[in-house]
Amino acid sequence: MGKYNKAGKVPEKQRIKPTKLPMTIGKLELIIKINELPNDVQTNKDNWKSFELDCDGRVVSVSVKPKIWKKLEDAAANYPMWVAAIGGKMGESTVNGFVLLDPSIQVFEKKPKEPKPEAE
């Protein structure tokens, strides 16, 4: 029978395996939006603030420098309505979610929408 086995198939070691093209490289960045200060905030020995956010059932653990945390405190104190965009990279998995690496925060004052004038 030569190259073929009893079933008439080419043996595994003689099959030509298709080559995979190299995958396109991407960068995963996350943005989490909040509009109130986190509740349970821990402060470590270096004065960094650590808190957790519930994002659609996944718990995201965030640790930020005091300077970044101050942006959130200033927004809560100075703006009646605000939104913060917390950006970063997905880090190691935790039991309920993951750790956010290299977090950065941008805070924006949110203006109330003007009511549309009624048609006469």
C-alpha cells in the first residue's frame, strides 16, 4: 500500500499542515465612565487610592496616584454634574473581573440639556 494506511488516508506525519498567517497586532485599551466618586476607597502607605468599580457585573480594580484622585474630588466639589473617563489596559484577572493597569482620568463638566421649545 505504500504511503497510505489501511483506511486509505495519508498518515498524520506526512500530511502538509496549512501555514498560519501572522496575526495582526492590536492594542486593547479600556474606557470606563463614572459620574460619582467611588464609595469604598482604600489609601495605601504611598497615599495611592484604590477602589473597585462595578462595570456591568465585572469588578474592575483601580489604583491611582493622589494627583489623579484629586481630579475626581475636584469634579465632585466644583461641578453639579460631571463625568470621568478612566482609561487603561486590562491587567491580570481577579475572581470577579480584572485589574486596570496604567489608569488615567479625564474629567468633564456635564451641562444639563436645554429643554426643547414647545411648538406653538
